[in-house]
Amino acid sequence: MKSTDMRRKRSLKVSGAHPMETLGIPQPMPQEARKDTKGREEACREAILRVFLEKTNVIAYRYEVAKDETTLWQAAPGEEMKEAHRANFYDYFTNEVLADADQREEVLARLTDACRRIRDDVVEYRVKTKDGSPLWRRTSYRSLAAEDGQIYAVVGLMEDLHDTTHMMERQEAQLKRDPQTRLFDREGLELLVNHQLMNLLRGEKGVLFIVGIDDYEELCEALGESACNGYIGTLSDSVRADFRGVDVFGRVKRDEVAVFISGRISIDIIEKRAQRILDLFLRVQPQDHAPVSFSMGISVTGSPAETFDHMVDEAEEAMLSARRFGPNRCRMYDEIKG
């Protein structure tokens, strides 16, 4: 059975009568007060945004789809928040911001898609810098839709990735390996080796082994360029299991394979590593061809200021010196200068 109070409330609802007691229902807000409240809300949101930007040092943005116009908010630590507008955003982004042409199609497709349907996504890409140094940016964004479902804006955050480890991971993912040899080309090898050199700690060494194939032109003429590339890939695969994942393998020249290692390494270990590489290479011989011989040069450094190019020069000079003593020899650069 319903209580008397429930019956009374139902009768009031049906009859349209008003109860005698005063209800705690807020009265309509005057128009001026509404504007004032809206202004306070906007000021509050702006204050929150300013604090957020100052603490994280990122760029917040809002892209107006219909106008192709972007509003950017940015604040460096201790500075006032700055607001900037940019028209023709996509043309600017394509030609002035993105550094890699290979990334443009994918990045623009994902951002454009956010203007057509609801997306909540994160994309990373390399941007142009004044000095040409590599800089990666992470953009997190979300589509905003009106009641009719139409996308009217995209909002998000752009953050420059200054962490060198993260940048190197992204950079390495973009580096190209030769599909036949599975080795980095010289440009990729240089980038990775220089990064490890810069991070050498006291007591650590960087070691570059360069192995040259003796009589390479004769081998290439007999087997063909494609078969030679496959053979070099097999050579490098034969020694990978003996090295760490952080050690770098690459191809310096057509007839030269390079291996770079770093850490607390003694001269005795370097010599054993060199002999192990030669032994494994000698086990891999091409079919229907005379046995292939090799020559190796080694460059060793303990300086974070050392460069890949200089180490290559040293290792190649040592390799040529070893070749003069006969096949399957190795020499360290310090030995020929000692």
C-alpha cells in the first residue's frame, strides 16, 4: 500500500496543484548573470590550461575543421601563456613542419581522418629544426563532434621528445636495412655508432671492427651482385648470435662489413672477439667458388668526443696493413702507429 505522502504527491502531479511548502529548486538565472558565469568558466579553463602548459612545457592546439585554422597555446616554464593563430594549417604542416617525406602520407592521413570521424589517437613524427638535428614530436589528439555528429574541431597536445633514448629508438625504427644483407647502410651505422660514442662512460671503450672481403671484385664477377649481397648477409648472420642486441652491424662499403661494440672491454677481449669473427666468417664459404679470405682492422677509443668517420679511417688503415701480411689477418690501429 502506498503511503499518504506518496498519494498526496501523485495527486498534486495529476491536478497541477502546487504544494504549500517551498521547494529548493533554483530559479532561472538572469541573462547578465549567465554571461558573467560563462566568463568565469572560460577564465577558469584558461587558468587550468596555463598551469598545465607551464608544468609540462607542451603545445596545446585546437584545429577548426571548417576554417582550416589552428589556435596554439604554449608557455615555457616561468613565462606567460602565448596564443597564436595559423590559417592554412595543413599546407603549413606538410611543407614546413614534417621533416620526412616518407612519413607525410601516413601522418596526414591519420590527422585528416580525425576531421571526418571520431578519433582518439597518438602519432609520432620527425620535425624540421633550424640546425638540422633530429627532433621527434608526439601529437595526442581527439575529435570533437556537434549534436548532429559532424566533426567541428580537433583538439590535442604536441610534445617534443627530447629524451635521447626515445629519439634513438624512433630514429632506429626509421633506419633502412638492406633486405638482402639485413645490415644498416653507412648512414644508419654512423648515426647509431655516434650515439653510443657520445654516451661512453669513464672506463668504457668503443670498438669498431671492419672486415674486408679479399678479391671482392673477382667474387662479385663470378657470383653476381645479388648473390654477393646474399653471401654478405649470411656472413653477418653467422656472428650475430655471439653479440648483444645493442651491438651494431652495418656495411661501410660494398666489400666491408662493420661491427661496433661498447662497454668495459679489455684488449684481451677485443683480440678474442676479432679472432672469433674471422673464424666464423671463414666457415661460411660460397658454393662453386674458391675459398674466400678476409682482412680485419680495428679501431679502439675511450673518448666520447670520438666520431664514427674517424674510427672508420683508422680501422680501414689497419685493415690494409693486415692485408699486406697475408690473408685472414687482423691488426689494431694502435699497433701500426705504436
